[in-house]
Amino acid sequence: MKRIVMHWSAGGHNATNSDKRHYHEIVEGDGDRVRGDLLPEANLSTADGIYTPHTRRFNTGAIGLAMACMSGARERPFAKGRYPMTTVQLETFVDMVAEYADTYSIDVTRENVLTHAEVQITHGVAQNGKWDITWLPHMAKPGNPIEVGDHLRELIRARLDSTFNVETEVLASLEPQNELAIAIAKLVDDYMREHA
């Protein structure tokens, strides 16, 4: 997989069957995570017609992750609707995106981990006025797509860094003669050299 596209569903706070068809995983309003119908690998190629269609003409090699929220929201004049993004939902979403980026070795850059609102700006693929994700719970109104995307990427990178630091501390606390600890430490060391 080459990239992650971040979305909101424009629905209520619970993942629907439609959401499961359109995203690989969804975070509900209370922070619960719901798997989509297909694994990300289904999007390695869209030629067979069996894939998760989350982003217009931008699904090949792309993982679609979403928050179930923003039904009835309006961009201008801004109204967040009856189902706005929740803080716990955003926190879980950041964890989830970091997890996928780590699992699939996707660098957290503007080109590789981006919001749906950034696809047209960054990659030149028309998206018919999509504005997800340009608003976050602490904002009074939607912001510049790239700036909001940069903020999300900063949170995702921080989560990846904190996860690595916790794992390193746990490994350091293990007895050196423990063969499993040595094997895990070697794997982490090899990984860091490859991705440094």
C-alpha cells in the first residue's frame, strides 16, 4: 500500500453498512473502531472491481480510513451538524492512522497520508468539492485543507514516536539474558536502521 486517505463519513456517529463498504476501518463517535468489509490489500489494484471505493479515481494502493460523523454539516456558512466529530473519536483516529502507517511502512508526508480535501490540491485528482477533513473539534470553522492536514500529520507522527519510545523502554527493562528480549531488540534495531 502506498498511501492513506483520511475521511469523515458525512453520516451519524455509528458506522453503517455503507461506511463498511467505503472505508477499510471507521472510528465511531464514542471511539469504537469498526472494520470495513475488505482488507486494505483489496486496493492493491482496482482492476478486478473488488476494492473499497473511498476516494474518486484515487483508490489504487490507497487505504481509506474514516470517522463516522458530520451528517448535516455545512462548510459555508459553517454548521457542524447534529453529529460533529468528537474529541475521543479524533484521538482514536490518530492512533488508528499511525497504526496503519506503521503496519504498511507508509511515510507520514503530505503525499502519502492526506485528507480527502487534500487529494485534489496535492495530487491533482478532482474530488467534486470534498471538504473532509478541514474541521476539527477545537476549531471555530473549517480551515485550510493543507494546514489541517499538516496538524493531523503532526499528531500522527507524535503518536508513532511515542509508540516507538514506549517499546524501546520496555525492551530496555527486560533482562539481557532473556533470549526473546534479545531477539525483539534485534528486530527493533534492524527496523530502525532500515527506516532511519
